[in-house]
Amino acid sequence: MITNSVQGLQINTDASLVDPNWDEFATEHNRRYGLIISHLKSVVKGKSFDNGAIKLRVGPSGYYAQPKRFPAAFFGETTAPEHEFVSEDEARLAIWEAFALYRSGEAKSVVAYYNDGEPAQIFFGYRTGESRRYEMGWIRTELPLHLRVVIEDPCSTELLDGGSGVLIYQRTRSGQHLLLRASGKRLPYLAYGEVLD
């Protein structure tokens, strides 16, 4: 999904990953997102907070996260985020709350990468309505390398100012714990084909 709103340009390819036609995936994905992803990457000039699984760039004109092994799973915005390094305990608390918000239905999507090897250990959860969701993988108790949660409607959380927006956790190569926050209401996801319950 590509949106242009008060928060700026947002690219979120999550919906294209829900039950796609894999025979046509690469061609269709490049047709839909190739040019705009290249544009957003050229706009976001900033610092690299990569780890073995995810490229994360953060700058004054925006940010983006892109898996190294599956670059089609792209998320980025031209919203200037806040970011800070936190302790491991603070990181664990933020991750626990992100999963709790997803399980309660207040967060519409959550993505977690637990390793950078094969087979990939991930959790991908995507809600398209009150009772419709698509999930792949398992939520684990270990600290992930990367987590992204999108909260569309304001809720009672201290993770984000105003209770809505995007929270990203990234464990850097050096073992530091980065939290990135981009507050503000996001547009709801559009259903992409038939989403499984």
C-alpha cells in the first residue's frame, strides 16, 4: 500500500505478502512498488542501524526498513521519526506491549524477525477487520532482531504519543537496542485478495 497523507509518503508492502500468486509475485511487486521504493530510498538520507536481518535507515526526512533476504517486504515513510537507544529491559517491555496490542486487536500488524539465517524465524501478523487476520510463524519469547508494529487507531499505550503510529525495535550489530517511533494515525490496510481467518 502506498499512501500520501499528513505523515508524508508511506510505503507498506505487507498486504502484497498475504497469500500471493508466487508465480507472478516478482513481476507484480516490481510493477507496483519498484519505482516508489527507489524514490523513498533516495529521499531518506541518514544513519544506518542495520543488523544481519534488516536494513534500517533513519534520517530527518524519513526512515525505512527492508529485510536483506526478502527485500519485497518493505516499509518506509517520509515522516521524521524519533529514535533512541534503550536498555534491554526497556526493549523487552516495548516488545511485550507491541504483541499485547496486536493480540487485543488494537495494533493492525506486527512483524518480528528472530534470526538472520535459514530457515527464517519470523512472525507476521496482519489484521484486516474485527475477526479477519493472516498470521505466519510464531511469536517467541526471545528478543527479536527486528520488530515493527503499526497502530492505526489511538489506544491506551505509552509506546507512541497519541497512542497511534509506528514503533520499530532494532537490535543493532553491536547489540544496542534501538526504538524508533513515528506517531500519528495511519490509514487502514486495504484487504489484498482473500485473507484467511
